[in-house]
Amino acid sequence: MTVDGSRIEVPEGSKRLLVIVALHRGRIERRCAAGALWPIGDDLRASGNLRSALWRLKAAGIDLLAADKWSLKLRDDVAVDVHLLNDWATRLIRDIPTVEDLAILPSAPDALDLLPGWYDDWVRRFDRHIAKPSSRPASDPRSSRGTALEVSAARSLPRA
């Protein structure tokens, strides 16, 4: 994680919590986050694990989350790279890029692989949703458009 240009090490037990909150735009209910991150066991155990992960972030001086009794969200001043990339690709697809958008080139198609090496069900579902080809039938008029990241990924591949 990078904060103000400096790399900060996130405690191992809190990484997945930060990721699941970051991938949701807006608030995520605490019980939903806990259930997704710690699906084995009961709700009390998952809630305790969530509180521990939040405590580890606080102890490490990482103040990125706004939390209340029921939900979690990233602070408003926190930017998430996958959302920035998706917004960039959406502007390109809609043919409304800014001058800065046109100067940005993805370094490699692998850069679009979300959280390589993470095999949690919720990560794989999110990864398939944003970066993999559409499963719409060819007869569906939306099938040729794809998602913003699908088009971005296709545009970044070397041309034959």
C-alpha cells in the first residue's frame, strides 16, 4: 500500500479486510464483510476476527477506514487503483477521454489480474466480474461492448 508516496506494510491479518472494503464502492455491512472473509465458523467468531483485523490496522497507524457499529467504508480521500483503472477505461469506451487519459498506457495485460495468488471465493467472483470476457450470448446487443476493463484489457494486448 502507498500513502503519500511512501510504502506502508499492511498487517497480514488485515490485508483481506482492506481489499474487500476497497473493492466495494461505498459502505459494506460489517457482518457481510466478516462472513465473506471468515466463512468457516459462526458469526461471533467472524465478528471477533473482523474486530481484530480493525485493531491491527489501527495499531499499525493505518487510518483508511471509516467504521461505525454497522458498516465499514474507505475514507473519502482514499483512491483505489482498480476503480481508477475502471473509470479510465469507461471514459475511453464512451469516447470521452481526457488528455491525461490518452497518455496512460497499461504496462502489461498481467497488470489487470486482480490480486494474483489470492483464491478466496469473493476475490475470484470480483475478478471474473470486472476483467473477464462477457458471458452474454452473441445475439445480445450488449455482448459486443463488454465491460470497461474487458475493452481496456483487449486494447493493451500486443497486436499481431
